[in-house]
Amino acid sequence: MRVVLQRVRDASVEVEGKIVGQIGKGMVLLLGATIGDSEKEVVYLADKCANLRIFEDAQGKMNLSVQEIGGEILVISQFTLYGDTRKGRRPSFTEAMEPKEAERLYLMFIDYLKEKGLRVEQGVFGAKMLVKIFNDGPVTFILDSKEK
């Protein structure tokens, strides 16, 4: 499972011209699942995202987590995180998890973050979305459960 995490000032996601998720200060998580991912990867990455100290303290150092600042999270499903561009000009998505199981893990990831007391918004799984991200910093990290 992979996450592209961006620290944001604010962000929103639209589907068919309607805003379906919107947050203020916090993080946007672009989440992709691969074949073989399970609840173990969900728990690992959700915990990592919730506790990663990427927000500035009073001294301007990245020393606070999204939980500690009372921040918000916007989770967007993104199977293209498992796109393979090594051959040719058209990406291959053979490593992306099949949609039904990927959606189950996506929803589990969101529920796990909510159980931690975080305010979580989300996109619509499998929909064509317009995501507006005001990256703060810019601060962006790539997390992969296979690289722990």
C-alpha cells in the first residue's frame, strides 16, 4: 500500500461539479493498494500518517502530528500510484489491486483514522475527481508499507 502525503493549508475534492470533501489545515492522502495488501498495511500506514510529525511547533521545527494540531485529513483513492511506466509510453496497472478489494481497504483506512478521533473527508472511490490541493511548504512524503 502506498500513500502520497501532502501537508496542506486547505484542500477539496469535486465529483461532477459538486464538492464531496473539503478540509482546512491538515493533510491530503492519495492512497493506492496493490495485490496482497491487507488490514496489516492499512493499520501500519494509517498509524504512520496520523502520527508523522510534519507540522511546525512554536520554534518552526516539524515536530507535531496532525492529531496534535487538531488538523483534518482528506483521503483520495488513487490506483495510479501502482502504475508501471518502465516499458513503453502507456502505463501498466497490473500491480494495482482489483477495485472491489481496494475499495474495502480504502474504506477501512478511512474508518481507522476516524476511530483515532481525526476529522476525515474523502473522495468517491473510482470516480473521476478534481482535487484542489494547497500544499503548505511544500511538504510531500511518499510512504510505502513494503518499505517499513
